[in-house]
Amino acid sequence: MSGFFDIPSDLQHSYFGLIGLHLREALLPVLAGLVLALPLAQLCVRLRWLYPPVLWVTTVIYAIPSLAFFVVLIDYTGLSEITVMIPLTLYSLVVLVPAIVDGVRSVPQETLAAATAMGFGPVRRYVQVQLPIAVPAIIAGLRVATVSSISLVSVGTLIGNQGALGNLLADAMFYHRPELAVTSVVTTAVLAILVDALLVLVRVLLTPWMPRRTPTKPKAEQPDPAALALKDPAR
């Protein structure tokens, strides 16, 4: 088992150091994407004509292969974490913007009218009324974006990025140590599962009004014997 966690010295990081760097390179872009998506989604809600072109642009960006995106950015940002984080930030928009728009649009008009009657301005109404109600949809988008980002960080090893678990895949081939590839794949999957579970917990804490379990199916109502007797005197 020790061979699985015996990290080659060329990576200049321990096993747990690689995990920390991998999470930083995966989660910071999602956070940056959320910061960009919140005002952009609100614009799409207020200006309905803007939503289709925004969705089209984010979809086209997501269709760009990550490796090609990295290569284009190398001339400007070099072989750094920023080169990996910028594409991941833009990729997250294709999930986060529709999630926020759908969540905000699901707020009942009666609720918005009540908030307006109480003196809430557009910004305060968006922050204190619409976003809290849209939390389940936003968290659902964050879960998809986060798991995707944790996976795509490993591609950064192809441009020499020294921070991610994907470097173990390259070293597995270079040093003929397949156990390093197993360590990289399993650790990445476990990280994705743990972060996803953490987001579910955040959603539960932020939405105490939502049901914690699916309601049980009500039992079939038993017929009244007296009523049956009236319908069938022979009984």
C-alpha cells in the first residue's frame, strides 16, 4: 500500500499537498464563476431577450476543449494555476447561469409583490427574497459545476501544471508505476463525492423549510361497512 502514496520527488508536494492544491484549483474557479453568474443571471431575468444569447455564448465556450483553451492562454498567463483556472471559471457559467435563472424565475409573483409592497428595492429583493428561494436550484448547479471542475483540473498536467493530482497520471507512465494512476483516479473520485455531499449539507442548512424525506404514500381508505350494507342489503 505504501507505493500508492509514495509521491515522486519531481512533483515537489506530498500526497496531501497535492490534494490541497487540486481542491484550490478546482473550487476557486467555481466560486469565481458563481460571483460572475449571479449578476449575469439577474440581468437575464430582467431582460428576457438577453438570456438566449448569453446561454449560446456560454455553451460555445464550454464546447472548446480544455487543452486547446490552456494552450491559447499559455502565451498570456504562462504555465501557472491561472491558466487552468480561467477556463474552469468560464465552463462553470454554462451550468450556473441557467440554474440561477430558473431558480429566480420560480419565485411566485405574489411573493415579489409582497416584497415590493414592504419597500424592498430591486437589489434588496433579489438578495433577500429571490436568492434564498432559489437556493435549491443554485446548489444543484453548483454540484454539477464543482464535480466537473474537480475532474477537469487533472487535464492541466498536460501543460506542466504542478498542482493537481493529474500529475500522478503522467508520473505513472514515466516511472512505470500504475499504482500512481490508481491513486490519482480514486482520490479524484473521492474528492468529488465528498464535496458533493458537503454541498448537499449546505443546501439542507440553508433551506430548513424543505422536506427532509419524501412523504409516505397514504394508505388506501378502508370502505365503511355501514355504507356497504346500505348499498347491498343482502350483506
